[in-house]
Amino acid sequence: MSRTLFGTDGVRGTANTHPMTAELAMRLGAAAGRYFRRGSSGVHRVVIGKDTRLSGYMFETAMTAGFTSVGMNVLLLGPVPTPAVGMLTPSMRADAGVMISASHNPHQDNGIKFFGPDGFKLSDEAEAEIEAMVAAGVDPARPANIGRAKRIDDGRFRYAERVKATLPQGQSLSGLKIVIDCANGAAHRVAPEVLWEMGAEVVAIGNAPDGRNINAECGSTHTATAAARVVAEGADLGICLDGDADRVMIIDETGQVADGDQIMALFATRWAEAGRLARDTLVATVMSNLGLERFLEGRGLRLERTAVGDRYVVEAMRAGGFNLGGEQSGHIVMTDHATTGDGLLAGLQFLSAMVATGQRASQLAGQFDRVPQKLENVRYAAGSDPLSAPTVQTEIAAAEKRLGGAGRVLIRKSGTEPLVRVMAECEDADLLNEIVEGIAARISQAG
């Protein structure tokens, strides 16, 4: 069964433009409601969370209409991080969870992500079935069986307590000064609250959402603002979340940024030393740096790579019995504690390592030397397929031949935008630039 609505992380696009319209959101809610209700009777519930985008009100209302029209009761969490939806879906005995967010994208975009009753994101097969039901249409419930909707006021507090409980009992963050950049997004209240309650001195930025400033020059994709603030404040650490708080970037006391690869390297080695790293394996995507792979191999640990997308990381973790994985972009998945990437949780675990070792952030954040890596995003016209062009294929083949076994090339389409991501790694910086720029130019000409 094929999928055209769903990408690598749910349905996503520009608000009020197909597929992200209120009408389609309502149909999607009705179809998902039927999907999760089938084969069983009784009370059925869905929890819906969102980030702080202005369009979130519209999609929340539309999806509520769709779900209630087929007899599902709706529990509205309001603005909460994506991992909170993953946690609260099974906790509240819901049949499904929905997060309305476009993650790190600008405010004009939005998206819809589904979680199953176990709190994990849906498989490709499940999404394809729901998409087929959207196309076919579903029968509404009888008037007496229409669902109800109500606000849940304590969702973020439940999530906060769960996240705090992942730290060793009695461990405090007292004496640490932390800059937390909430990206004007879903964690703008809960993240500063959790850090303060754990004893830290907190400097919160990106915590005044207005519906349009989510991810705007802040958060995990724009770390310069937080880095400058860390240095100016003399802070011990900076934690940069994205709009739905499932990603994180760490900033050490000097203002240097540690991405997901460095964070995973730290956690993997500490967990392995403590006998906690399942099967001595870290799961990451094809985007993770070659330096991470070499670092792990040098310590007798294994890196298992997946397709890009935290959902594919989690699927591989569950299939293989692994408990740590993530993405270079900052999704850190710890299935001992959460069902999806959790930026705040990862930030707390990094702080816990600082407290336990007595080391500064700069001593922990640079676990390995990165192999030079260059990534360039090339936008193309919607509907075109530049990667099928012979000139592009020839350029890619020539690049791979030039690299030989000394590096690698990775070309992929974004699952959320009309972009081709061109990435290469090798020790020779000049060769690296030539390869990436050459492929990007060919794609731009073809697209």
C-alpha cells in the first residue's frame, strides 16, 4: 500500500495549503478514529497535543471534529512536547495519540504525527492504511454515539514528573547555571520549570511564543543566540530544543555546540561502562558522522545505521532489542525512559553526567574527532525528480569513484520539504567541497 500524504514524520506542509488544510485534518481524524476503533467496542480515547503555532488552533479543532464524528473521545493536552504525547497515550489508556507540529520548521508549516496505544509512532503500513481510509471516506457514528472532547490541564505536569524521575534519586542540579532555549515552542513552560525544580539557576530564552516566532532565530537549528547567551551569562551549559522539543543541541561553557552524534557518543560509553547499553549497540541514521562509528568501534561497541528519521531509529531499536539511538540532528531516543526523541530528557541526562563526573560540559561534549562532513540542501520544483536525471546520476557516480574507500556520499530527498540533501564525508576538505558543490549544482540544474 503506497503513501502520498505521509512523509518520514507524519503529514506535513504549509498551513491552509494541501495537504495541511482543516478539511483534510478533519478527514484524517475520522479515518484514524475508525482505524483505532476497529475490532473492539466500548470507550475509545485519543490524546491530542500541539506546539505553539498559530495554525495549531485550527488543526486541533478540525481533528477533534473528525475523531468525535466517529465516536472517539478526545483529550486535549494543549501545548506539550512531542514526547509527552508518546508518554501520555498509554498512561491515559488512550487508543491513539496525535501531535500537531512541524517540529523545527518555520511557523507557516504544520504537521500531524500519530502514536499508537503503546506510545510509539505508527509504522509505514499503518499510515498507509489510514491514508487509504482517508481516500475512501468513513461512515460517521450515529448521533447517540458521537464522541466528547475535554481539556486536560495537568498533561505537562505529568510529563515533568516522569522526566525528573529519570535522574538518580536525590541528584540535584544545584550550583549549575543553565541557559535553556525553548525555541518559542511546545516546551516554553515545562523545560524551565523542570530545570528550576531540579535546583538549577535557569536563564530561559525562546520562551515567549506568539504563534509566529516558533524556531525563529532560536532553538536547535539556530544555536548562535543561545551560544552567545551562555558565554555572556557565564553559564555551565546551554540546552537548545526545537519547536516540539524532541530534538536537542548542547552548548558547552565556551559556546561550542555538540550535536546529536556527540551526545550519543557520551551516553553510549557511559551506559556501556555501567552495563546498561543493550547488546553494546547504538542505533543511528546514515547521516551520523563516520567519526562516531570509528569512535564506537575503538571501544568495542557497534553502530547500527538506519534510514533518516527518528521513527526508523526506534523501529530498529525495538526490533533488535536496543535501548539507545538517535540522529545527528538531535533526536536522542532512550527507550528505557521514552518512546520517541526527547530533548529535555537528553539535556537532563547530560547534566546528570556532569554532576556524576564533576567534569565541565566541554570535557564531556567532544567525545570524538569528526570526519569533515558537508551538507547542502538543494531546493527543487515540486513534482520534479532531479535525482533521476542522467547528469545527476553521472555526477554522483564520479564523486563516489573519487572518494574510493576514504569517505562516503549520501544523497536523499527530504521527507518533509521539496529538498534534496547532499552530504559527503572525507578527510580532504578541498575534495569534500568539490564533490558536494558539484552534485548540488547538477541537482539544481535538473530541478
